[in-house]
Amino acid sequence: MTDQTSGDNNRDHILYLETEIKKSMEDGFHFLVFTRNLERHFLTYTLDARRKFFFVMTIIAILIYNLFLFTDREMLTDAYRTAWQIRLGIVTPCMLIILALLHYRVFIRYIDFMADFLIVLSASSIIMILHFSHHPNVVHYHTGIILIIMFGNIVVRLRFWHALVVSSLIFALYVLTVPEITAMQPPVMINSSVVLFSAIIISLIGNYQIESALRRNYLRNLLKEIETIRLEKAKTELELISSRDVLTGLANRRNFDTFLNTEWQMGAQYRTPLSLLFLDVDDFKSYNDHYGHQAGDVCLREIAEVLKSCIHRSRDLCARYGGEEFVVLLPNTDEKSALQIAEKLRKNIELENIPHQYSRVGHYVTVSVGVATMMPQKILPPHRLVELADRALYRAKDLGRNQVRTLDEKNLSP
């Protein structure tokens, strides 16, 4: 899938979500969860930015976490080597592995669970250190768990429900295991548990507010993007309308002039021939006079459909030049090929068998076609090709109509 196609699909998907976006803005999202489709888009929409942010935060976490290697040496003289082994042999390698995994897109979708794992692992490492040390200073190490929870909930900004589960799990581990593995006195244990619980509540409140603001900004950004998409579509539609002939749906004269100038410059640059077919409906005034203007409009639309069905290359252009006149611009096409295409168009229009009892050529609508081919030059104006094709058209008219004629460039006086 090309980038353009992917971008178009994304814009269409955003427009599809507009109703859900507006409803979420009006009703709110008190549990920090959108509707299923909107939640999926939100996670995808923020994933890349979250990956970059989490990458930086993990590096910072490694530095801060290992900064306590110095305090381990001073505070826990009986178990600092074990503490170092835990920090440098278990937790830090896990953090580095997570950093490496963030470079692979297949793992990025699990980024929230990676963050959960590192927070729980870091807090568990502090509990393990509490287990191996019997030094009186170990009672102060519960502050490390507080710092880890605050870092995860406020700095890393775990998703709220992830933060709630992770914080609850850490608190449960602390309350259930610490009294069994340390000599912490009950009053100290109660105080440290209350402090830890308070830190969890405070950080969860902050986490909730941060994610709520993030989600609201996401919705506002989507609404702005929707407005931009609608403006771009309206602009495109206006440009399309201004470049199309209302009656036939072909390119109009203005669009043809622009396209001719572009292809003339391209032909001059790459030295490729440019051909032009100039078509005129034979005795169209008589057709309008006897069948009426509505029938004339229908006739022109049918001729336009024949042109569309015969011209398939992406760079070729069919246009209504004015009245009953049509032009077909054929980039990188020599005279022989242009004559073959012109003859095919003439025959197919005649085979439409559109009745024309007042034609001097036959009983059906026919066209005369003038063909011109030039090798574009930057010193020459593009309208010389039009003039040459117009001269060829008049020649076809003079020689009896319902035919294809061409002129050499030498027949065009300066």
C-alpha cells in the first residue's frame, strides 16, 4: 500500500469516527476509556510518540535507579554487594533489553505492559534488598518504592488503569512481605505503609488528571483534523468543478490550456513529440436548429463518452474546447499513432448512430478531425500546436467533413 493510499484511508477512518469523537467530548470519559473503535485509534495515534517518550524515560530511570548504588554502600554495609547484584545483574539488564525491543515495531504494541513490568520489577528489587539486609538503616528503604511509584504514575505516565493495577500490586507485595522479612517495628511498618498508600493515591490522582487532559487534547486535535480534511475536500471539489466542463464532464478550456503548457514544457525538456486532435461536430448548428438544444446537449454528452472510452493513458487529456469542438492532447505520441487514434474516434462516433437527418454528410452525427504533431521547443509558444490542429480541422471540413486530416508544421505561417 502506498503512503498516499494509507493517508487517504486514515483520513476516511477519522471522518468515520466523528460521531464518536463528538459524543465523547459532550458526555466525557470518566473511566478514561473511549468507545472500542475510538480507543483503538487513540492507542495507535499516540503509539509512536509514546515509544519515543518511554525510550527517554527508561534511560533516565536507569541513571536514577543506579544512582542509589552509592547509598547502598553507605546505608547497607551488610548487604550492599547483594544490592548491587540485584541492581546491576537483574534490573538494569532488563531495562536495557526493553530499550532494545523498542527498536522493533512488533514489540511496540506491548509498550504499556513493558512499562508495567519495569515498574513492578524495580519496586520488587527494593523489597528483595529489604530481605537481604538486617542493618537498622533498611527501614528507610521503603522511600525507594515511593519514588518508583511516583516515577511510574507521574513521570512515565502509565495508562491510568495500568497505574492502578501496578500500584495496587506493589502495595500488596509490600504489606504482605515486608513485615516477614525485616525487623521493622510495627509502628514504623504502619507509618511506612500509610505513607506508601498516600503516595499511591496522590500519584493516581495526578495520573488521572494527566491522562484525562491527554485524551481531551487528542479529541480536540481530531476535530481540528476533521475540519482540515473537510476544507481540503471542499477545496478539491471546487478545483475539480472549476476544471471540468459542466455539460460533458470532460476537462474545460481552462484546464486544457494549463495541461497543454505543462506537457509542452515536458516535451521540450525530454525531446518527446506532442500530438493534438481537434474535433468538430459536422453541421451541429443544423442539428440544434431541428432537434433542439436539449437534444444537442445529449449529443455532445454521447460524443464525450466515446472520447472517454477510447482514451485510456493517464497523461492523455480529453477536453471540450468550446461549443461543439473537442480536443484530445496526446503526450509522447508521434503523428502516425495520433492519426490512428483520431480515425478510431471518428469511426466510433459515427457508429453511435445518433440520427442527424439534416447533415450534409449522411444520416448520422459525424465529426471532422484535425491532427497536429510537433516536437515542443521552449522558444515556441504551445498555442502553435493548437493553430496547426485547427488548420488541419478546416482542411478536413473543406475536403467534405467526416474525415481525419493533418498538416505539416511548415504549412503554419508564423
